[in-house]
Amino acid sequence: MWPTDRLQKLLGIEHPVLQAPMAGASTPAMAIAVANAGGMGALGCAMMSAEQLRAAAVEVAAGTTRAVNFNFFVHEEPDLAKHAAEPMHEALKPYYADYGLGEPVAPKAGAPSFDDEILEALLACAPKVASFHFGLPKAHVVEALKRAGAKLIGNATNVTEAKALEVGGMNAIVAQGAEAGGHRGAFFGAPHENDMGTMALVPLVVDAVRVPVIAAGGIFDGRGVAAAFMLGASGVQIGTAFLRSPESAAAVLHKQALAGTPDNATKLTRLFSGRPARSISNRLVRELAAHEADAAPFPTQRAVIAPLAKAAETQGSADFMQLWSGQAGLRAEAAPSAEIFRRICDEALALLR
């Protein structure tokens, strides 16, 4: 028995363990596997077009009748007019030259923030759960999704954000510690200055809000899950542990890096996207550390690094790839997602008993 069933009742799941919605790595197959095993599977939809979202939803619906979380970014649109691109341009010139790529490309927006076109496509998918990163969706989005019966989850990296998410209508809150892989979900204050860890953050958020709290960041086995419940969490969200699974869309070089990286080799960096995100430290992260402040605003920095990452990858190198990983990335298993999920739940329940 789990210590509480608040999250299970809210989301319609058997076990209060959520697969993190890792954009670019999570897949319908991963979400289906975790959902059918009794947890909350998730799709990282932030980089999807409306058409891609509908196609993914159809695939999920064909594989499971259980709830799956559709996750989106709700960042502010960047103002490139205020960005000085020259320092980053000059810093990248030698690397571009090494790969015969010419001049570094200018920053440009890739995927837009959550908009009404995506909302319309999402509503057509009849989602049971939707979640948001980098803040609160607009009020009309919250109202429309709740009218459609969806449960909403927000992401907080401090107590102020958690309180805002509760007031803004979120039904549950992910308390994301700085140990987590990928992007920090911070939206109040300077994201790169917000580094509170999971152990301190979770009980503070639990004490500050009434809705269920989901612990995230550095959790990879049953011990972390059990500890989260001792801190007052109603559930946990786990991402990196699934990245080496066959259902993961992570690149082969990414999976290899996870398997061979020491546990102290990750770093929060803005160099890949313009916002702090935890990645395995590779050549780009190490050699351009002095240019963190020169990164273009999120998500426009992606376009600047993408040609380098692609060119290096074709030569078998992960030197310029975003290698998202939590601080316990070395413990990610090359095993099926459902097997990983069941092991974590079994370990946690044994400890909690």
C-alpha cells in the first residue's frame, strides 16, 4: 500500500509514479508502456506541431485506455532585438570552421509557446491530463481544459512558483529539484540562480500548498521514491531512468554517454537552448563555459547550436549534442520502460512497508 492515494484518485492511476515528459526523448511507446503498467505515462509535446500532436494522441489511444500526460512549454516569446548575438557568433566560429559549416547561424525561434492552435488540437485529443513547464498557461487555456475534464499539473522550482500554480488552477504540482535532467521549470526570478535541491524543496512546497505534490529530480530507484513520501510528497516523477530504454527516442550517442558518464559529470547550462538545463558536460559545455551569459534567449539558442550538433553526430561525436541527464544518469538502465517502472515501484513499496 502507498502512504497516500491522493494522486492515484486524482489522475486515475494505480501507482503514484509518473514518467517525466521528456521532449525529444519520450515517445508514445514509452507512455503506453508506463500507463499500462499502472503509472502515468507522458509525452513531451513542446516541439510538436498541431498535426504531430494529433498523430501522437492517436498512437497513444491505440495502445492504452489509461490516462497519459500531454506536456507543453508555456515560456514567454523571446525578444531577439535585445540580444547581442556577436559574442556567441565569434565564440562558435572556430567550431563551425572545423566542420566546414561556414559562418555560425543566427538565433531564431523554433517551436512557439503554447498557443490557441495547439490548444484546439489538444482539446480534440480529449486529454485526461495535461502539464505545463516554465509557468502557467493563460487563464482561457486552464478554463477550456478543465471544462473538457482534464486534470492539470504545473512545475515549480520554489515555493513562490508553487503557490502561483495552485492559485492559477493546477490540480497537482511537480516540485522539481535542481538534480533533475533537462530544463529547469523556473519562471519567477532568474532561472540560473534558482538551484534548490529536491530534498529541501519538496517539504517546503508540501507545507505551502493544498494540492498533491509530486517530487522530481535525482530520483531513479525505490529508495528515492520512498524518501519522497517521507518528505510529504503524494507521488514522484522520474525521467532519466527511462532514457536508455528501447522506447526512448534519445540518440544512440546520448544513451552511450549516459552509460559511461561519472555521477559528477552533469552541469546546468544555457548553451544549448538559452535556459538552464542539466546536461552531461561535453566539449561545448566545457569549452564555452565563459559564454553562458551570451546564449540567445530561449528557445532561439537551439538554432545556433543545431548545425554543430548534427555535424558532430554524423562523425560519431557527442561533443555538441544536448545530453540531458539528471545527476544520477549513470544509473539509467538499458531495459524496457515497463520493467524499469515495475522495479522502481516494487522497491519503493517494499521499503515503505
